[in-house]
Amino acid sequence: MTLAVRYVFLLLLASVLVYLTGCSSTGDSGHKVGHKTSSDATFPIPPGVEDNVEFWRKVYGEMDRSQVAVHDNLYMGAIYEVVEVPAAYRGSSESRRAFVKGKQQEYQDRLATLERKLVSGESLTAADRDLQSKLEAVGGRNAVFGASDRVRTQQGMRERFRSGMEISGRYDAAFREIFRKHGVPEDLAFLPHVESSFQSRARSGVGAAGLWQFMPATGRVYDLQVDHRMDERMDPMLACEGAARYLAAAHKKLGSWPLAITSYNHGQGGMAKAKSLHGNDIGKIVQNYKGEAFGFDSRNFYSQFVAAREVAGNPDKYFPEGVAYHKPHDHDRLVLRNAMPAQHLARHYGLSVYQLDDLNPSWSNAIVQGKASIPAGASVWLPAGTTERITDHPAPASSSTLLAQAEPREERANDYVTVRRTEVRPEATLAQAETRGGAKGKTASARQATATKANLARDDKGAKPMLAKADSKATAKAGAKAASGATGAKGQKGDKQVLAKADTSAGKGKEKDKAAVKTHVVKPNETLFRVAVMYDLSVNELRKLNKMSPNDNTIKAGQRIKVSG
């Protein structure tokens, strides 16, 4: 082989190697941002958690679900490989898990072999030295020992995180208002990205539930009713009120936000013990604290929050394709003094019980099925404009079941009811059974019923248009069911739109101009019920005006429909 031929051969070989390196499964995601999370006084990033934060930033903002990181679960900077799951293994969860498990076993075997060679003094291969250098760079010379037991895999979450950001559009402004009211940093509104990915029906294997993942006992401590009738942990706004109170108390006890946030996962008592041993530095605690139950999740909880704050706070950097945030919407809120069946309330307002169920996700099946009444002190959410369309109160179902008439756009309380208009951020389409939208307010327990009137009067003082103010006993809450497959106490009601029942009395006695014919151009996401509410009509009247069949609910954007004449 001549010198020239050898030179060309070496060039070709180098090109092939460069190409193979670029295609390696250890390469970075195509969404690499090249941005490091910044530290600040409120949410610092000390050396002990820098690698953890960077790891979760990549998982949330750069790695797609088709990618899996194989890494050390203690030294988070030791990422052995980012594997692209082959298309052949993506068809089912079983085959995917089998592939990932095989890759994890591969590295467990390699690291066990590396440790054995180091102990016996055997020579190391280039691949052995590569593993050794990755571990020693982040954990020191002794990090190799026991590494085979610390191999963990993590799937990329970029798509899931982006979906959570879209859902968060319903709640973000209201959450921030709640946190400001309680004197805690408003960026704590990013915490559900870590807890539930903003899936409001999420349930954990240990019993935590809702977007804020309260345990039953903790929820009750923070005035959330959790029993056979109602589970207020499923109400994003009410649970946020409880989370704000918890975090304020945790910060007062522990003295720093990193510790207070970590206590949301590990408990205030556990973090107080960690602080007594290692001080206020979350980095030193993560590296050195060996407390019982202070495992992977607790060690990484604060780092996940800081990473989520970075990614969610910089959508243009991490999601240049755009994020379709859910738009705000408002609801009418009734605060009941006395117990009332859902069916009774629904009939009066021309709604279906299942539509009310969608707007009030804390209700149990017993309430929906008429086996239990809505308790005294409960806030009931109605579609926006309902209390303007029907201002009279329903005939009581019993001597103790009363509502009082109230002006819907004024916040006022009387012996029976408070009516408020509160902006929230639910699904774009009102009352769709597939997405259990809406939220409801705080329900008082039986022993609190005698204090309800006083609490309501206090709540009304200084209430704001965006979110009605409330104390721990009666809180203005709103929200919407996340459009997700998260499991909950009640199943989905199907994917068909649920519209209001006919209100045959609405609009009667009003003079109409027979000569004038008014029309309305349907806007995107408007429903037949919504249009009826806007023009003070019942759904049946609107159908008759437009010669629609009794069960026809179909309208579409751009369609011109009659609203009078």
C-alpha cells in the first residue's frame, strides 16, 4: 500500500468513526439547549445538587420519551448512556420495559466486572476505564465501589412536561395569587410539574391524590374534606390553598425554601432532623444525610423543582415549537348554607347532574347518583352566566334545603348562599364529560356548620375579581380536570359533550320583538348551552329557533344561528 493510498484510507476511517460517534446512543438529544439553570437567593443551587438539577433539566427539557438515560442513582452526573429505544421495542410497554431492563442489566454487569478487576488488580479495557472516569469525575475514586447496585434508568419527559405546561395555563395565575396571599414565593406554582405533571386526577401508590398529591391525613390537617362524600384533594384550587399553608409553615419551621420544599416529600420532622445533623445547606443534606426513607425521591425533590422552574419558566428556549397554554375561563360559585341534592340544584338551573359533576371534581359517586346531598358549606361551581340566566332560587327539596337569590356579579353572603364570579383556567370547551373541568370551593364539616355564615362574611371582604379571597375555612377555588388518563375515584363519563337540560321557564314573560331576527356567529369552542346562556334562552328554545331536533347539540365555529325571532 503506497503512502498516498494509506493516507486516503486513514481519512476514510476517521470519517466513518466521526459518523458513528455522531449516531451513538450516548449522544445528546436533538433538543439540547445549552443553557444551565441559574441559582438565586430564594432557590439556590449549591454544589451538592448541581448535577442533580442538570440531570432533571435534561430529562424535562431535552430528552424525548424515546430516550432513556442509564445513570448512577447517587452521583447523578454519571450518565453512562442515553439510549434511543429502537422502534421495534416501542410497540408495547412490555417490550419497551424488557429492552430498558436489558440495558440496565448490561451496565450492572459491566460495573460489577470493573469493581472486581480493580480489587484483583487485573488490567482494564478502554471501556472499563471510560466507566471508571465517569464515576470518579463526579464521585471520587471510591465511587466505583457499589456502583453496580446503583444503576438506574430514566425515560425522557419532554413531551409530558410540555403537556403539563399547557394544562398549567388554567391554574398558573390563580395559584400565584394564592401563594402571594400566603406570603410565599409565587414560583412555587411550578411544584405540580414534579408532583403530578399537572394531572389533577393523579393518584400515587401510597395514597396521595390530586394535582398537589396530598395524603388523606395531611389533607384533613389543611381543611380538605376527605371522606365517602367528597375528596377535596382533587380540587386543584382548594388543594393549592392547603399547599400554600403547608409550605409557609414548613419555611417558618425549617428556615429555608430548599428544606421546606424537600419536606413536601420527606416531611417537616425528617427535614428538621436532617438540618440538625448537616445544617441548612441542601447540597450537604443530599450528599450526607442517611435518614430513614430519605431515598432517591427525597434526595431529588428540590432539584426536580428547580429544574422544572427553569424549563417551565423559559418555554421559548426549551419548546421553540410553541406551547398551547389552556385559556382562562370563569365560573359562577354558589356557597350553600344547607345540604342540597345535586339533582335538585341541576333541575333548577337547567343543567345535567353530570355537567355539574364535571365542574365539581371533588364530588363522590354518592352525590352524583343522588345517594348523598351536597354538604352544607360547600361551594358549587356552575357554568359562567348561569346565575344571570336564572336569578330566582329553587323551591327547597326539604325544609332545610334552601338557596337565596343573589346578584351574580357581586360578592355577597346571606343566610343561604354566596354567589361569585371567579376566573379560572379550564378546558376550552365548557362542561365536556371527557375532561372533568371546573373546581369547587371548600366544604365545611358538620362540626363547622354553625360557623359557616361568619366565615362566608369574612371571605367576602376584599375579594378580588381574579380569585375570590378566602381563609382556611372557606376558600374561593376554581380549576379544571387535566385532560389526561390519570386515575381517580370516579370513571370518565364518556367523550360526548354534556349540555344543559331544557329550562322551559327561562325567558318566559319577556317581550320579544317578533319582527327582528337576531343571529349569532359561533366562535371556536362555543357550545349550544353557552350560546343559550349568552342570550337568556334555554337550550330547547335555541333548538326550536334553529329547527334543530330535540337531541341535536351540534354547532360549529363560523355557523350563524338564530337567537331571536
